[in-house]
Amino acid sequence: MAKDDNEKEYEIEYSEPVGILAAQSVGEPGTQMILRSFHFAGIESAIATSGLPRIVELVDAKKKPATPITYVYLSGSAGKNVEEADRIAKKINEVKMSTLVKRTVENFSKGTIKILLSKQELESEELTLGQVADRIQKVMKVEARAEDRYVLVKIHTKNLKEIRSTGVKLMKAVISGIEGAGKAVIQRDKKSGEFYIIAAGSNIEGILTVDGVDKSRIYTNDVFAMYRVFGIEAARNAIAKELSTTLDEQKISVDIRHLLLIADAMTAGGTIKGVGRHGLSGQKNSVFAKAAYEETVKHLINAAAFGEVDPMKGVTENILVGKQIPIGTGSVRLAIKKEDMSRAKPR
């Protein structure tokens, strides 16, 4: 702890380069991280990005994570009752047409598509042919009816391209559940015994509309989804949490204050910005600092063409030109009063 003349204690010394310390504290152990992924229990299709790829994904502020995961906690008695939890999970679980289909037959002469559905998949998702047909009509705005073991879709055109395009869109249509929520499975907390749901998607806007979901405890690793729904402070906390979790998985210990500083810098402007040339580094006032990071020639040419001035107040630009950097003891500036100059004895 540092102390000033009034004996007040502060966390750090004046002019301590906290940004450099944070960057070093994450960057150095980051070189030791292995490139690997791991499976979430119960979700074979969801492989959560881990290690260095996840760190890069976070600090670059990627709009969509490679493997979004949402943790849905339940309110009331649902957290203790597996049947209630299962009912809520089925409402969330995203079921696309492609998972129900065994075979499709496109008839270009009649302008129809015959879709043979898997009886096993229908029973598993607790759906009927009639429900599937009704959903297709609502989503695709085409005529559909259930017949025996298949659904007949009439497109009222014989244009090959339109029929084929409709067939592709049909496979992507969401028949039940929340679009963008992904596959939802029930998990049980080993300590508390509480049931909760893990969804392989990040549409928390849609999941929050489901009855029985605890709106105060829902969480996703998609920091932009957290920002859209809960605001910039929630996004800041999510960035710090995801960085900390990723490093902990690799058995790398980094002080949380370094991670919080990175999260603060990324969200200080009210939106989420990456640390690269399209974010924090690209928005610096210093021409030399921007040129030292990426696209060196472009920044120098633009600066020369438009007469930009570098204030030389940062670390990078002063190192480049060989000046003392303005941190630590280098931040101290000495001046002599005019009256003292007159008393100074020349050597």
C-alpha cells in the first residue's frame, strides 16, 4: 500500500502503469495455454470453446461466440422437481425441421414437397404430424397438411429454383421451442441438488418469456447477449467472469483486478469494444501508437496527408522516438522559478 502526505492509503503508487501490468499478466500466461476444447456434460453437440481461442474471442469482442451456452435457473418449485424442470426444458429446447425428417421428395411437376418424418423423433419431442404441419404453415406461409406418416407442402409454383429454395428453408424452420436457444438439457447442481437447464444457444430474450425461468439468475457466455438484455455493466461483469473462468480451466492464476481492468477498458464507452485496431488500439489519439500496433504504413501516410499531430503522452510513442516514458519516475517534471534562477551560480 502506498501512502501520501496525509497518511491516506491507496491500492497503487501514483503513475503505476496498470494497463501494462494487466496486459502482461494475461499475455504471458496466455502463451502457455493449449489449443483445446471440452464437452459439456449432457450436451454432446455443444463443444465449449476453451483455452487461447476463447481468450482471443473475448478480447477481440466477437459478435457471436463459436459455442454459445446459456445457464437457465428455475423459479419456484421447478428447481426441486425434475418433472417441472423437464417441462420447462421442452419449452426452451429448439427443434428444427431437419432433426425430424427422414426423407424429402420434391415434385417439380406438381409443385409439392413430401416430407417423411421420423416417428421416433416425433415421439421424443412430443410432437404430432398435425402440429408440425400447422407450424410449417405459420412459419413458411405455405399450404401444409398431415397425411399418414408424412407432411405434404404445396408451393403453388412449378419453378424449380423456388421449390428447391423452399425445401432448404423448410429444413431450417423451427418447429418447437425457442429459436436460437439450441438444445436444452437438465442438469443438477451437485452441492445444492437444484435442477437447472443448460441450453446450447444464447437467445436469452426468448428464454426469459418462458414461465418458470428465474429471470434474476439467467446467464450466458455470449457477452453481447448480456449487453443487449441487461446492459453494459452486466456485459463488463460477464467479460471478466469469462476471462477468469477460461484461465482457471487451464490452471492459470491471474489476479481478478487485472481482468476487471481489461473489462472496464472494453466497456468504458458504453458499448463493447475489442482491444484490436477496430477497437481500443485503433481509437488512440497517438499516430505512432496506432502505427506500432497494425497497418503501420497506412497510419503514417494518413497522418502526413492530413497534418495530424501526435501529443506524445503515451508509452508506446515515447519508446518509439527514444524519449522518457511518462510512467513511474518518468512522470515527474521539475521546474525552476525565475527568482531562483537569478540566485543560481554559474559553474
